[in-house]
Amino acid sequence: MSKNKKIIVVLSWLTVVISMLMIFSLSMQNAETSGETSKSQVESILNAFLGKENVTEEMVQSFQLPMRKIAHFGIYMLLGYALSNAISLTFSIKYSAMSIFGAFVYANFDEYIVQNISDGRGPSFIDVLIDTSGAIVGFLLYLTLIFLNNRIKARKKQQV
């Protein structure tokens, strides 16, 4: 393995670790802090789209739960993509589907271990399903980009 490829592999696994640490740090927040974090994010998004003067407390509350679930999906989509890339570069693309299993295991760890010890929080199997769905989309996005990249390379070879 060339030095450049080794660097790329290390950076790929570093992306996986950073994604997992982000998830872990958010899961370690107590219920009050987690709620305030998501509330402020929802307020910022609504203010950007609707203007601060048009945003009510009821609007923020009604969007808070869906936004939390979207955040679960999104961060695990990133993890699924990062795991697919790291596994593919380290072993082979034929093993990249293991990223889904890895994300599923981490989602269970996150929900049933980490959130169980966080004050006021508890596990949710629905969140595990949302997380795993995000990882599946991340895996499919990775495969799609690899496929498109290979098609572009093949076309360039034909033109030469």
C-alpha cells in the first residue's frame, strides 16, 4: 500500500471516529441540555426561513421532535457513509455493506448503554431503526458515488 493510500485510509477511519464521538457527546447530554440544544437549533432554522418575528413557541415545540429524528437520521447517514468508505478502502468494496451492521451495533450501544446512563434520558428502539435507516442511506449514497465515479472514468478511457 502506498504512503498516500495509507494516509487516505487513516483519514477515512478518523472520519468514522469523529462521527462516533459526535454521536457519543450528544447522547451523553442530560435530558434538559439535549432539549435546549435541539430547541435552539429549531429556533435558528425557523428564524432563518420565517423571520424571527413570525416564529412562535408553539411552532418551535411542534418542530422539535421531527427535527430530533431528522438529526438522528442525518448523523447516522454520515456514519454509514464514513464506515462504508473506510471498510472499502481497508478491505474491499464487497465488505462495505458491513457498515450497516456496524452502525446498527453502534446505534444500540448509543441507545441502550450511553443514553441509559444519561440523566433523564432513555433508550428508544424507534431511534435505533431511524439510525440504521440513516446508515443504510449513507451506504447507498457511497455505492452510488462509487458507481458514478467508475462510469466517469470508463467514459474518459473511451474518449482517449
